[in-house]
Amino acid sequence: MDITVENVLKTYGLQRAVDSISFHVKTGEILGFLGPNGAGKTTTMKIITNYMIPDKGVVKIGGKSMPEYANELKRHIGYLPENNPLYDDMPMLDYLEFVAGLQEIPKEKIDERIREMVRVCGLNAEKHKKIGELSKGYKQRVGLAQALIHDPEILILDEPTTGLDPNQIVEIRKLIRELGQHKTVILSTHILPEVEATCDRILIINKGKIVADGTSENLRKQAQGQDMIKAGIKDGDPNEIFKALQELPGSSVVDFIDRNRNRFEIQSKPDHDLAREIFNLCVARKWVITELTPVETKLEDVFRELTMN
Amino acid sequence: MKPIWIITKRELRSYFDSLIAYILLVLFLAFSGFFTWLFGSDIFMSGQASLRSFFSIAYWTLFFFIPALTMRLLAEENRSGTLELLLTKPVSDRDVVLGKFTAALTLIIISLLFTLPYVITVSSIGNLDSGAVFCGYLGLVLMSAVYISIGLYASSITSNQIVAFMTAIFIGLFFHILFDVLASSFTGLTGEIFSFLSVSTHFESMARGVLDTKDLIYFLSLIVLGLKMAEDSLAKRNI
């Protein structure tokens, strides 16, 4: 099932939490929802799951629009809300049974699904405890289990890896990747490596508006514009090297990183193979290259550039 | 229908797991038993085989116990955020309200069932009017349902249980006694209107053994109104 969000607007008082955003998520796509705190990620997710009704705009899932077909569509959604609210006074297995009942899983299949969830989410060691007695990581797994129990076609996960230890984070990411092959997944996070590790596509949202949309490579390229190269060159006078670098046909801006150790940062002009030019220059002048690295713009930089100001 | 039942089952289990149910049962039976059998204008003073004194005691004990039962129902879900989980399942706002309503009402009916020994005892002493007893119990159930729906509404407008409790008592007081007081201080149409609005007017007539459609309509419309308001305030998601 695909998800289409069209011109969705939601205001809290005077503040526009979500400001006329539109996007489309294809079936089987894992979409990472990025944004600083208070950007409107959670509100958008609440609207997609029909917990909130938008002031304007439509959410369509599998071609059907949300408030009208809510009860039918909600069956296909697995949702893990922010802060993972659970009934603390309920034993974990009873809780999963309760959710399975609400999701209208046939009675004879409930036990099987619960066993499956206990296995997939690694709950076996703590399965007879009350939810309130569990550690944060286990609670998070219970939250995931309740979202997955009816094998939904759409998964909406609001910060799924908070509170997990590094091993669990790797496991959960792997699980999301696996699930994402057949399901449509939207996950929000502000952990950037997580998006790069799990998501097919990234949506960056700031102050209720989408500011970037694409794969992580695309976003990097967009933000970067031209290639950058870090070069370290020995056996020459720094100023002479600096000048020679500036005169290269492919270089636009040259900067010292470290004057004492002759390290430079050179920005290339479009459609020039700057690395080759630097290499040839050094061969001709008999300088020794100690370092020649392409600088990759990190997703962090893209994120900061788009969301600061 | 099914989600309502699942929610009811969970609520009932939570009442019994958290001891609220047992505390309610013990306190309700202790209060009503003490005042019915041992103290004040008890059953032996009236010189009649009748449960009128029990009904008037239960009329007050239930009034105070019900808000304590209902205050948690929606306010707690609001506070902890579990409401969001519940409502993003294939469950409508109405299912949630009705499920919780049924759970609280079931608990009240259970506690009323524990007073059946009173009926047996009194009927062995003298000639008990079984119609009046039935009407009295029905009146108690309907009155409880009214206060549960008011309590649910009070619980839906806040995420603080104490506020929910106070609001329920405050709204309840009007129906329980204030309209009656107002009715006696006005004459003519105004007096009649206040008298009609008062729960006590309708409950008294049922406790006497008179089953009138007017009373039934009164109780049912208050129940529906309370539940509808709870549903509407839940739909706002504004807490």
C-alpha cells in the first residue's frame, strides 16, 4: 500500500505545526523522516495514522482517503508512537493478546502471532513480567511487537530506536530493513546514521515544511555542489604550492587547512578532474603527495545547513 | 461490538488487578450494610418488610463511589498517551467510551448483586413487595449509569484524575440534590422543571415501586447525553 499526503495543514493555535506538506511513499519504500525537535514529524505521523484530523488536506492510503475509510485503513497500519506509551499495570503477554484482539486477529491465530512476536522482538527472557517492571529497551521492544503483531502493510515508527543499546539498535535496524522489503515504512528519527543505514529515501522537514527530499546520496550532492579535495603536499614552499594550485584550470578556491604541514582544501570547478590535475602538477614539480582525499559532505552538514536559521 | 467488549474486559481486569474493585466492594457493602442494618433509621425502625432504607443509603454511597471509579478511565489514558495507541487501532472513539462505560457499570452491578442477601433476609422476615425491590434496583442501576456517563465526560476533559473526580462530583451534585433544593424554593413551572431535572425525583418514584416511562426516558437521555459529550470531547484530542 502506498501513502499519499496532499497539502496537509495542521495548526496549534497560531503556530503552524505542519504547513501544507505533500509527499508520496511508494509500496515497499522505507522513508526516513528527519527534522529538528518540534519540526512537525510527530504531528505528521499522527495525521497519517488518523489520530489527528488535519485542518486542511488529505491523507490517502492505497488510494483511499483517511477519515472516510479510517476503520478499514487502520487495520493495515502498525504504529509505534513517540515515547512508546504502554499500560504499565498489564503483564506483557496479556497486553499483546489485548492488542491482537483489537486488531481482529482470529482467535486460533492469536497464540501463534504472540509467540512469533516474542521471538522476533527478543522478548522471551522477560515475557512473564508486567510492562511497568521492564527496562526501557524491553518496553521499546514491546512497543514494536504491538505495532507488528497483525503483520501490517504499513509501519509508522516514531523514533523506534530510542532507549535501545547499540546491539539492539543494530538488530532493530536489520529488522526494519527486512520488513521494509514488503512493507511501506515511515520512520522518524534525529539520529542521522540511522537514516543512512536503514532508509531508501530521506525527507527533511523544518518548521512544518519539507526542505529536502531524496536519497542520502542525492541530498549530499545537492548540498555540496562542487567536489572538494583535501591535499597534503611536501617538499615545496607553501606559498609556491598555494599559487600553483590556484593556477590549476580545475580549481576555483584554494584554502590552507594547516600551513605548517602544507595541507590544503581545494574546491573544483564543475566538469574538471581536479585530482588528476593536482597529481600531474606534483609529478611535474617533483613534490610529494602525502594526502589526497575527496571530502564528502556528511548528512550532518546537509541537515544543519537546511534546518539552521 | 467486538472492540467494545475487548476494552470492557481489559478495564474490568484492571479494576480487579489494581484492587480498586475489591476496595469498592468492601467499602460499599460496609457502608450500606452498616446504615441499613445497624445504625440510624435502619430497616428495623420502619416496622415494614421493605428495602427503602437500603435504597436511600445506596443512593448516596454510589454517588460518591462512582466518580472514584470513573476518574481514571480516560484521564489516565490521556496522561500516559495510551489513548493514542488505542485510537490508532481499528477502534472508534465511541467504542472506547462505550467499552469503559460498560466496564464501570458491570462493576457497579456486581457490587449490587452482593446485596442480594439483604433481599433474601428481609423477605424471610415479612411480606416483601418484589415489584418495588426490582424497581429500586433498576433505579440504582440507571442512576449509576447516569453518574458513570457524567464521570466519563469529566474524565475526558482532563488528564488529571483529581480534576476529573471533582468535576464529576460537581456536575453530579446538581442532579443529585441541588435541582431538588431549587425545586422546593420555586413554585409553578420553574419548580416543576427543576423537579423534573433532579435525579432524586425520578429515583424516589422508582424506589417506591412505580415504573414510569417518564423516569426511564429521563435516565436514558442523561446517559446518552453524557456519553455523547464524552465522545465529542475525546474526538477533539486537545489535551
